[in-house]
Amino acid sequence: MSQTRVAIVDDHAIFRAGVRSELESGVEVVGEASTVREAIALVQKVRPDVVLLDVHMPDGGGQEVIRQTLESHPDTRFLALSVSDAPEDVVAIVRSGARGYVTKTISGPELIDAIERVSQGDAVFSPQLAGFVLDAFSGKDEDPVDSELDQLTPREQEVLRLIARGYLYKEIARRLGISIKTVEAHASSVLRKLQLSTRHELSRWAAERDLID
Amino acid sequence: MDERKQLKRSGDGALLGGVCAGIGVRLDIDPALIRVAAIIATFVTGGLGMIIYSLLWLMLPVTPKTRKSEDDFKETSRNAWLIGAGFGVVTLGLLFIFREVGLWWSDALVWPVVLAAAGAGLLWRQFSGPSDSAGNDSGGDGVPGEPPAWATTSETIQPREGSGSTLPPGRRQSRPGRGFGPYRGAFGLALVIGAGVLFLYINGVFDRAGNAALLALTVIVVLALVLAPLWVRLGRNLGRERAERIRSQERAEVAAHLHDSVLQTLALMQKKSDDPRQVSTLARRQERELRDWLSGKTGTEAETSLASALEAAAAEVEDRHGVPIDAVTVGDRPLDERGAALVAASREAMTNAVRYAGDAGTIRLYGEITDGETKVFVRDRGQGFDLESVPEDRRGVRDSILGRMKLNGGFAEVRSTEGEGTEIELTMETK
């Protein structure tokens, strides 16, 4: 099995070097970029499986990279990596098309695991992101436009809660008595809702982020 | 959508209300021609032009100013004369209207008032221009590279296509008025004073020196006309100075904060660089402090919400033991007595996790606060243990966690799997 090909996009060279050294045991790092423009060129040139994407960059940030490459490169997946825990950042980047969001304090093996997962098309939730999603989908939306997209099923909530508590997918599967595939399916379903739902909380967070840009 | 199709008052290139500029944009004719035509029409129709102008001014929608204000300043020198003349003409027109409708007292008023208006217009344009031209008044041009203090919103700088400005934005280097600034000001002053003198002369104040009240009134009006623009500019200067002062104060505050916190921590980390655990603890504490500071929390006030109290407890345990604890909370409610007990039990659960699984990586706290109840989970990745096999004299878990929860109407559950770690679940109903 060939290794997953990964590109690292971050404006801090030291951070890129650190991530690269942590990743090299598990995946193949095929390129680095420090600006939005470089990142777009890199994606077009080397066609990586997964792009590790910094949320904040001086010339536009991860959102811009996704916006400009997602359509022409549908096979490339994006995993957002950031120091920021701010809900509006997380929600905005996931809504623009990232398959997951992890914070920069994640350990090397966990990051490799997340990259593999994203490259297979699954969703990756850090405990923080799971918490945000639960928060955003809790309570009543005054104006639910699409009730299927605007609500989490009880099972999805259960899965998210366990992620927030620090359980791995295999531990969640065992605990709920379901297969890992089913856990992944729930996670992907939540990701889809996070991206497509019109709930006020999500729209507001995304809008706030757009205003700042 | 072609914006030129609709007649609007133009913010760009407006001398008075922008009506003529707007008509010029609509008809694609130089606004100057429209203005001349309007002035002639005003005289020919005996003031009717002014009524039409006023009506248009009231009724037409306005296109916002899109050109750089700086450019307007560059036009200022040339336009100041036009402004002066424009004020005079408008005043003349208004007087015509008053006369037509019978609101009239004396023809003798016409010239003093018109002259005073023209002079006031000149002075107003001169002194309400760029405030930094005070010392080296070079015709109101100011410093070319420096945007005016009030042009801070970015919208005003965006040139918009199709706004139909007759002058190309940004490239007006010719300064016809350079060097005439002081003369213009003096001329305006002379006009206003002259108008006052003329008024007094016409009213015969100089013949019958007794009419002191009229004299005083005239002097006051003249002074007001002359000083008002200066006063306006003074106010603007003060505002700018204050903004500057606030900015530099903020900068000093940020610098002081960074010095007290970040730089100190960095120095400390260099000293402790042989102890990775301490370095990591220092870094995490600093990060937390910085985040709190950025988000506006002062950090000294007592926690008043359950979620923030849980997060603070996690930070406190992390600090004391140097083991990373990640806290995630969902929902929130005010901190009450039961909440405080829950926080205390959570703190004990985290301390317990640190004690038995501190070397096995990050400890996680997850708190979910809903309407009915609050649940807190503390999970570690240690060796796990069997609660039954814990000796009776080891009271930590039993008393401070299970006992405390029970005492306050909640309950605790300990799940531990050998080799996978332990999770303590605390549940407290909220009333």
C-alpha cells in the first residue's frame, strides 16, 4: 500500500519543519507552502492526497486555498490545523470544505491517524470541534429550514459526546456495540450537516469570520 | 446595472449638494457647464433655479462618495474660489426668492449679505480643509501622502466602476492653488469684514454713532463667520490628537503586557530547557493566559459560570501538577452551590487522574451542561484500576468524589479498564 501523500501549508517555517519531522514516520510529505498562492500552485502541481491547512495566513488563510482548489481537485482532502479554538474559525473552515479540524497541540501519531482517516474520505473531529458542534446544534433553532440538516440524531449526538470525552473511534464502536464503519458513517453525516445546515449559530459564526477577512 | 442611468446626487465632485455633478454624470457633460447654466438660469428666472436646486437636493438619492478624500483636497485649492462664488450666488438666489414671496425688508441688505456669504464660503473651505496645513499653509494641499484623519473607513477609498467621476481618481498632481492659500483666506476675511462695514455704512451707523446695538450685532456676526471654521478645525485637530494618544496608550499597554507575561515566560523556559515537562507546563500556562487576555478576560475576577469554573479548575490542576489537561464544555449556567460542589469533585477527579495516570498523556475533561442536568467526564489513559480493590484507607476517590457528589444530590461513576485508562463520570441534576 502506498503511503498517503501530504502537503503542509503554514506560514511558520519552524512549525512546518516540526510537523514534517513528526509525520515522516507514517506518511509521505510531498511539499510545503507558506502562502495561499504557493499552496494553490502546490496543490495543482503535486496533487497531494491530503493538505494540512493552517486556518490563518497573512494573505487569506486556509479557506481561500480550499475555495480555489476544491472544485478543480475533488480528490484532494483538506484537514485544518490551527492554534485557534475560536468557534467561528472552526466552523468557517469546515463549512468551506475541510474534512476535519485538529488543533496544533495534537500528538504526532494522532495527527498521522487523522490524516489517514481524512484521506479515506472520513471526517475528523477533535474533542474541541465535537464540543462546538454539540453546542451549535443544541437548543432549538427558531427557524429550522431543513429539519433533517438542522438536527443531530440521538446516535450522532452520542458519538460526538464520546469524541468530546476523548474516545477513539474504535473505543466508541466497542462502547456503543457498533462497527467502526458505522461510527465513521455517523461522523461523516455530522460533518455534512455541519457544512450544509442553515442553523443560525453556524451561519452566524461563518458570517463573523467572513466579516473579519 | 448601469448606475449612470439614474439621476442621483453625486458624492464625487460635489461643490455644494452634488446636484449639478449628478446631472453632469447622468448627461455625461462636464459639471462645470451645468453649474454655469444653473447660475444663469437662477438669474434669468429670478430665483426659480434655486427652488429647483433645493427640490432636487431634497429629492434625489445620493451616490456615496467613492473617491479618495485626499483627491478632494487636491481639488480644494481650485475649488475654494468656486465655493466662495457659489455661496455668494446661492445666497443671492435665496434673497431673490425671499423678495419674490414678499418676505423682504430692504434692498440695502442684498450686497452685504451676498459678500458675507461668499467670504464665509471661502473661509470655510480654507479652514475646514486638511488640518495639517496650519503651519505651512500651501493652499490647502496638506501633505500629499498622508490621508486625512477622518478618511479612515476603507469604503471611502474604494474606487467604484461606473460612478462616473469626471476626474481620474488618485492622479491629480497639478496644484493650481498652491501658494494662494493665505491670500484666499485673507480675501475671504476681507469680504466678510467688508460686508460688515458695508452693512453698517448702508444702515447709517457711522452717521449716527448712537446705534451701538446694531454695531455690536454686526461685529458678533462677522466674528462668528470668521471664527466658526477655525473653531471647527480646532475641534478636529483635538479629536485627532486624542485618537493618537489613545493609540499610543494601547500600544504601551500591549507592550507592557507582553513584557510581563510572554517575555518572562520565554526567559524562564530557556532556563528550564533541560526539563521538557516544565517547559511544556510553562508554555501551556502562558498560552492560556494569552488567550484569556486576547478574549478580554481579566483572569482575576471570580468565576461566575459553571463552564468557566470547570475550565478554571482544569487549568489550576494542570498548573499545579504540570500535566496537560484539555477541557471541553458544552452549554453553560450560573454557578450555584451544587455547581460549586460539582466543580470541586471534578477537581478531585482530575487530581486523581494526574496522580495515577499523569505520565500517560493528556487528561480530558468534558462537561455538558443542559437544562436538566450537568455531566462531567474526566478521562485518563493510564493503567486503570479496580475500585473494589482500593483499600478502605485510601479515601480520595470515595470521600471527595463519590461522597461529595452524593451529599449534594448527584452521583459519580468510575469506569476503569485495565490498560485503557479510567473515566470518572459525575452527574448532578440542576434545580
